[in-house]
Amino acid sequence: MSGINHIYIKKNPVDDVLKEWRTRAVSIMLYVIVAVALPAYIVSMVRLAVSGSWLEMGLTSAVYLSLIILAIFRRVDYRLRGCILLALCYSLAIVNFAFAGLVGVGRVYLVVLPIFAFILVGPRLGWITTALSAIIFAAFCLFVYTGQLKDWLVVPQGNALEISGWIVNLLITMTLLVLVIALLMRMYHFLLDTLKAERKLSGELEQTYDMTLEGWARALELRDIETAGHCRRVSEITRRLAVKASVMNGDMTDLNRGSLLHDIGKMGIPDSILLKPGKLTSEEFKQMQEHTTYAYELLANIPFLHKALDIPYCHHEKWDGSGYPRGLKGKEIPLSARVFAVVDVYDALISDRPYRPAWPEVKALAYVKEKAGTEFDPAVVEAFMELANEEIESTDLEGPLHSGSS
């Protein structure tokens, strides 16, 4: 098990996404080069044929053919394809140096290629390419300065070859511009699609989580018949009370989950105690109190329930410190648990139990008000009373505060 966990922790989803994007980006770049560079290739062939540069024609054709082959074999690792692509681009830079000159080669090839290396393969190759570009460009500058390439670079003014050279340079520049735009647009759409897919998956996963939690709550209610519907009622009232009191700074989702699972620890209580029709003995009541600890032990190792754990673990703590399981006092008690405790007690009082009938709502409200400052947070009780009064005055008599006995 430890080996599996170790592998899982080392797996980086960000690297996976980046790898997938770079794989697609290399393919897109190759497709664009093969398509857009075709006019430049044709013009180059004509120009080289007129000048009789058969060796350069062969090299240029070999590079273009290699680009086509590289574009076809998509299963090859993106890093290898990217390295071959950069090597071919450097070959083109050297072959076209005689016509593009220092400015053309420096601007069009040797400056742009390191950027592509950083984007398509990674930082390490990007820095290597940057150093290689600087070395190649410095070598060209040295050769030009010493005059070793003078005869190779000079093109008569007004000659048709000079015009074709400008055209090739323009086409190459436009090709690189199209490549940059294509890559950026592809990156944008890919990241957008990934984000949408992630949000959809996250929503579906969250819905599955909540359905599972509702299933747990329902399973507990089936076991403890007297609390049927209790989880859903207290969850709804707690949500409304939190909104009314403006006391919840966290996510309402965590509040709802904690409310649904507030009694999940009772799964560990024996039926002889949980389903006992009469009053519990002191020993039985002490064992019943363990359900908050059972809840903590059950839920603590579930990451997405960490923030929801306060209610199952602390909803029986009391404002004066006389509650359980830890005897927390006042604001030591998590706020969500303080809010939920009021609702939980109220709903229990207005619901029928085997050992007593349901209390009238007025009596239950009076009890809650009486326990402010001892059992409950006074501020939460005040907000709860306001919410209850609004419900009583409302014509909607089927509201959650009035459905406890159903």
C-alpha cells in the first residue's frame, strides 16, 4: 500500500497537461510549417535553380521532406520531434544565410528558435538553444567581419535574385508569425477546453460526493426510524439560519455536508442502545456520547470532508463548557457547530420520540431562548428567534421550521 501511495503522490497532473499540450503544439507547428512554407520552398527552388546552387537545392529539399515525414509520425515523443524540428530550422538558417544575411538570420531564425524551444520542449533545451543561437550568430559575424564569406554574400543591386531573396525572407517571416499565432491560439483553446472539462468533472464528482453523503444519512435514518427526515430538515434550517445570521464565512457546501453527517457516528452505537424505547442509563448515555468521536474517526481521513467535520464532531459542545466530547467553551466551539446545535435541538424537541411526544413549537422556542448563554451561543439564538418569528408570521405554514412533526 505504501508503494502505491508513493507513486500517487509523485504523479503531477500539471506535468501531464503540459506534456499533452506540448505534444499537440509540436504537431500543430509541423503542420503549419509544411503548409505555409510551401510557397517559400518553391520560390527558393526557383532562385537556387537560376543561380545554379544545386547543393543548396538538395539541402533545402531534404529539410522540407524531413519536415513532412516528421509531421506524419505523430507517435514519436514530442521532445524528440521538437529537437529534430529545431535542428532542421537551424539547417535552414545556415542554408539561407547567403540570401537572408546577418539581419535576416539573426532576427528570423536565431532569435525565434530559442523561444520555440522553451515553449515546445522545455527550459533546459531552451537555454541550450539560446547558447547555440548565440554561437552560430557570433560565428556568422566573425566570418563576415574577416571577409571569408564576402563573395558568397554579395548580390548585385537590382538583380532578380536579390528581389527573390526579399520575397523568401518575407515569406519566412510570415510563416513564423503564423506559427506564433497558431501556437498561442491553440494554447488558449486547449487550456479553455481543459478548464471546462475540469469544471465539468469537478461538478460531477462533487455531485457524486453529495449523493453519497445523502445515502449515508438515509442509511442512518433507516436504522434509526425515529429520526427519519431529520437530517434533511436540520440541513435546510441550518443553511437558512447561517444566511440569516450572516455568520458563515466559509462554504455553504461544507455546512450542508456537516449537517447531513452530524449523526453519522451513531453507526457505531449498538442497536440495544440506539433503538432503546425508554430512557438510557448513565452508562448507556455515556456510550451514546461516543458517537461524536466515532464520527471524527470515520471522517477525519476523508480530505474533502475536513471542513465539514466540525459539526459531526462538535455539535454537542455547549456554550458554558458542559458539553462533549472535549468540553469546549464559548467561541472555542466552531461557529458552524454553534449554529447547527440550536437547529438540532429545536428539531428534536418538535419531533415525536418513543419516550415523549413532540413539543409544541412555542414551547420548543422558549426552551431554546432559555438556554441562550448556557447551552447555546446567544448571538445564534437571537438570529434563530428572528428566523422563527418570520416563519410564524409567514403564510407559508409548510416551511422547514414547521415541518418537524411530519
